[in-house]
Amino acid sequence: MSYRVPEHVHARPVQGEVMILDTRSNRYLGLNGTGAAVWAVLAGGGSNADAVADLTTRFEVTPETAEADVMRLLEELLRLGLIISAAP
Amino acid sequence: MVVLPKHITVLPVCYRHSILFGLGVTSELELPLRQSFGPAQVEVVFGHVVAEGVLLFQTDDPHQFACYQQGHAVIVVWSGIRFEVAPERVVVDAEDHDTAAHLLVSAVWSVVLAAHQRESLHGSAVEHKGHTVAILGASGSGKSTAAHALIKRGWRLVSDDLLTFDADLRVVPGPPWMRFLPSHGDAWSGTPDAGGKVRVQPPVSSHPAPIAAIVIMAPEHQRCVRLSGTSAAAALLQQVYNPLLTHPGQVHRRFDLVHALVDRIPIYGAAPRSLSVDQLVRISQETIA
């Protein structure tokens, strides 16, 4: 499944991390380096499997750990409405 | 010399022209600012202001502070004084003009700046050889004291308490004074102003200067450390001068301002009242180098 960033969410890369503005809740959020890597894949239309593959390439992490991290972050991003399914 | 007929009297000039945080002002209310000339973007007039509209915020004691949205204007009520703030006009409804002037040039002006699409942070800035160090922090964190310590080393004041920026991210000069509680020591002797503080008038920098470094004094920083990325952004967002959202687009402008500062300026965190003058000088020298 692929995802996209809804119109009310604005993100900016900053020194390897990501600042996020949610204009629906008027909240600012931040993602650390690992979160920023996952965000870049998902916000670019990639799938969670793509994000797992990207993490295992960039960081010294097993596929199992990477998958657990991606799924945990994805769940949180979906819950906060910062990312939504790109499915029609 | 012009000789006037006896029935003509020259009235005193009631409009005073000055510049406050980069905005030209003409004012019926006497403001403790140097007079200047040039185009005025904001007119300050006396008038009747009704405290009504959509209540945005009020303190527990409704007579102390309240803020209302009234169409395109924002009504600020503070200590019984009412201000109606629109981008080009501020109406002041006050009997105590000293207190009104004190509130106008600081807290109320942050709303005027917001009406002009400019955000502001809570801090002091001092300049030396064309470079500015900004010291941010809550009231009592020691930012003005630290800034004044640098001034005693030959630095010049750019702004105290409220910081705002031009399009090139330079700190815009504020009123030419610093304010201290009389209890801070004999260096701040004098008659307290309407806000209960003593004014000190140090050498000032009258032109915007690029920022060399920002130091944020807050309890969460145990020691002086360089902040980066989202940690720096979060620390800066806590220093927004007036957290209320009074004008459209403010959340975006704060986001853009903080992102630009984190992206371009070295940002440090330090515990309140923890930095010596030497440390501040060292930070500025390191970052300029």
C-alpha cells in the first residue's frame, strides 16, 4: 500500500530530521533521523515495504527491527492524520 | 519670520512620528521613542474601544488581560486599558497614558507586527562589529542581564524583550532601552516605569544586523549545548512572544521563521542565568569564525 501527505500537512527537512506543521490542529511535530527517512519514502509515494528496505540500507538494522519500527511509526502517522492512504 | 495675526494661535503638534520595530508610526499617544521622519505604516489614535467580539484568551482575572477578535481587528484589554489593533491603525482607550505607552510598545506591538505578517520571539539581542547574538528565554531567565553584561564589554543593544526579523532574517532594532527590576542591584537605580521596572539606555545599534548565534535559556537545558534539527525548532517555538493566534497565516509564518532560523543560524540551549559573559563572547566568536 502506498501513502500520501494530506493538504493540511506541511513538512520541511531540517538537518537530517523533519519539521511538520498540521494546520488542522495547528500543531508542530518533529521526526528524528530514522523517522525522517521513513517519512521521505512514504511521503514520496512509497510503500511500507519500500521504507523497510530503505532503512535496512541506510542503517545497521535487521529487516525485522526495521519493519517493526516502520509499522509503529506508520500507525502513529495514520492515527494523527499526517499521512493517508493513496488508494482511490 | 512669519508674523501671525492675533486671532491665530499655533497649536502644539499632537502627532509624533517615530519608528518601532521597523514600522513607521504617527501617534497621538506620547511614546518614549526618538522622533523620526518617513512614511508611517501605523497610526496610533485615541478613541473609544469596546471589549467585545470572539474571545480568544483571557487570564483567570478577566480585568487583567483579555484578547478578542472583532472582524479584522484584535481587541487587547490589559489592566483596564483597551487597544483596538488593525494593520494600519491602533485605537487606544486609556486614562493612564504612561501605562498605555508601556503596553503599546511591547505586548500590543507584537499584535501589530502579526497584523503586518511578522512574528516575534521573546528575547534580547546585542550587536558587535556587525554581528548580533540573540538571547531568548522566559521572563526571569537572565536574558536582559546577559545582554547588558555584553553591552558593558562594548556591545550595542539591538532589541530587548521582543525580537522580530526582516526578510533577510536580521534582527530589527526595537526601542532604545532595556528594563530591569529595581531589585537587580544599584546598576538599575532610577524611577520605575509603568511596568515597575527601571529603564537603562545603553548604546544602541540602529540598523538590522545578521545573527551570529541564538542562545535559548530554559530549564530543560542542563548545560550549554548546541541544538540542532527538531530539538532546536521545539526550543525556538517555545519562545514565540505572543502564542495567541490572532491573524490568518500565523502558524505558517512561525513554522517558516523557525525553520529558517534552525537552518541558517547556530542555536544553543543553556540553563537560565548560567552563562558567563566569556561564554557568550566565545559562542559568538566561534560561530562568526
